[in-house]
Amino acid sequence: VQLVESGGGLVQPGGSLRLSCAASGFTFSRYRMSWYRQAPGKERELVAVISSATASTNYADSVKGRFTISRDNAKNTVYLQMNSLKPEDTAVYFCNTGGSWGQGTQVTVSS
């Protein structure tokens, strides 16, 4: 299993970013996919999850209405569209399925 995140960067408050996670080594369409984040000095927390069959989604309360998780099974990729970003969204964002993790991508929200 390999998960490779991309799309992080520095953005001003109120801005947007779209993260991508390219997956390989397993049958992507059959697995639930998640995004987690970890801010400095804090525990890793679940941000969003998308199911395999129905693509139903769930979000942490802190990102509801601002973030959208989606998947493209033809491209073996899961996305996280982040809008109305806040400084408290600053963290390393990780893609996850089962016990597998990507290397993470840094998101910094600052003016």
C-alpha cells in the first residue's frame, strides 16, 4: 500500500486549498478513505472520511461546511477541498486507509 499526499502549502486566512492523495497497491474502490491532521503539540485527529460503496461522508465538527472530501475511483485518488481556511487549520494532513498512512503534506494558514 502506498499513499502519496500533495497540494499543501501556505495560504492566507479565508483562502482555499485542495489536497490530493494518490493511492496504489490495493483495490482502491473497495476501501474507506480518510484524512487526518496533526498540529504541532497536538494529537492526530480525524478530519473527514468517505466510504467505499456509497461514497457517504463524515466530517469533524470543526471543518463541517468548509471542507469536502471526495474520491475518484478511476484515478485511485481521494481529495480534500478546504475552503474558508483558518489559522487553526494549520497542520500536517495525512491520508489514511486501514493501518496505512501517507507521509503527510503541510498546510499553513497565515497572513
